[in-house]
Amino acid sequence: MAALSPFPAPLTDGHGRRIDYLRLSVTDRCDLRCRYCMAEDMTFLPRAAVLSIEEMGDLAARFVARGIRRIRLTGGEPLVRRGIDMLAARLGALIGHGLDELTLTTNAMRLAEHAPMLAAARVRRINVSLDTLDPEAFRHITRVGDLAVALRGIDAARNAGLAVKINTVALAGLNEDQLLPILDYCGANGFDLTLIETMPLGEVAEDRSDHYIPLHHFIAPLRAEREIFPVDKRTGGPARYFAVEGSPVTLGLITPLSDNFCATCNRIRLTVEGRIYMCLGQDDHVDLRAALRDGGDVDGLIDAALAGKPRAHDFHIERKSRPAVARHMSATGG
């Protein structure tokens, strides 16, 4: 790869936002087929199109040299990627040397196996995607998943010393009855909870408008029983945070459709094929793979990507409308 500049410029986009958070997708593959995320029959990238573990590590180090302070490993499902242990160890070694934090998002199906490795790699907290505590609903939403396996993985993560936050996508007609059970589960286990509106990424079998529910409607059963209060918590992400009466859980709300949050965006996404997507909800991207492999101007391409980062996404959901972008969430990383 090309030599790093000794004093690389910090990452600032064309709207003056400082970019210090990299979401690094290590695979487009997943061992689940969640209905709102993926088609049942997916076509995945060929091996030649995918960055090697070494290339991912090289690019991540370059981004840290440019001012990235936090990296989140995503997918697909990152724990299905062969060599994830080597990548996590390499990135974990950057903590204290420019990097403040290494985290991971997972569906927990392989977490029992990998939790000790993550802790050894200096991952201190993880996000787990969990949309229901009902085994039959879990199987329906994921098409192939076993809730008991996911819960064992979450227990293993907690036992390994990892802080766990549960991410739940609000899905009308599928998990509207699950908010209070999941909240109580999180409270009993010392987890925080973030609720997310479904996003129109990629074609799926069902019309997403059938399952879209604004979060202020989804949390109505909670508000009917308990007070929630805004809290002054900042993570650099899109969530707004609340305390819940009678619960130790910090509740986060991510509302890409009902309440745009782009003004404070501090992140950039790097896909498994080496593309920078400046926005999850836009198709514009810059391809780093060829420059990385041929010794090209990777930093110049990164700067070009930041200059083109849009002010906001273009998400909307209407009946029988096309997705905002053709690629699925698993192709970009959550």
C-alpha cells in the first residue's frame, strides 16, 4: 500500500462536520435472513471482490491516522467472517494509539463462541440485534433463527465482561407487543436498549410500508404505563436517549424517517469491497480497493468522499414505493 503521509489532514466533510467514527463492514454475508433487512435468496459478493483481512486492517489504520477515534465492526454478520479474530486483535492494538474504542454489532448467533475472543481483543461493548423475545416470532422475523441460541450468546458476552446494548427494530404487526418484555429483559440483565425505525434499503419480499411504525407510536404502550425523561447523553450517534421510570435502562430512539438526525452525522461507512459510502441513504460512493491494491492515492480518494458527503439522507416509506437505495443493509453495514 502507499506510504502514509506523516501529518495527514483530519477528516472533515463539506458541511464542516468532523468525521471520527468508522463503521467497517467485514462481510456482506449473514447466517440469518431477517425479513426487513434481506431477501430470502441473496446473491453475495465473490471472494475476489472482497477486501482481505490484511487490507481491512491497513485501511482501518489509515483512517485512525486521519482522526477516526471509534471503529464499529459490522456486516452482514461480522462473526461469520473468517479471520475476524485477527482483525479484531489488530484493531484492538490501536486503542490508546489514536483509537479510543472498538465495538461490534452482531445478531448473537455465534456470540457464545466468539465472546472471549472479543474481550481479549479489547472490545468492551457490543450491540446485539434482537427484535423479539417470542421464539416463534423470532423464527418468523429471521426466517431461520433460534432465539435460544441468541440468548445463550448474549449471556456469554455478559459473562466475558462485555457491556451489551440491545437494538430492536420497530415492526408493525410483528413485534409491537414486545417493547415492554424486551425493556424488562434489559433491566433484569443490566443492558441498555435502542429502538430503530425500519429503513428502506434493498428490495425485500414484503412491502416495508406494511411494517413501518414511527417510534412515537411504537413506544405508546410504554408511555401509557411509565414516564420517560430525556437524558443528556451523547455518543456521537443518531440516537436520542431517555430514562424510563422504574427501570435502570437507558432507552435510545433512532428515527431516520419520523425525525431526521443527519445534522450531527459524524460517521463514514467502509464496505467489505472497499467502497466508502458517504451516507447510508444515498448511492454515491468512492471505491478505495483499486487504489489500495495498486498503490494509488487512497488519502485523496478519502478526501473526495468527504467532500461529497450529503447533508442528509433521502429515506421515505410509502406504499409500494421503491427502496431509497437498491443495496441491502447487509451490503453497507448497519
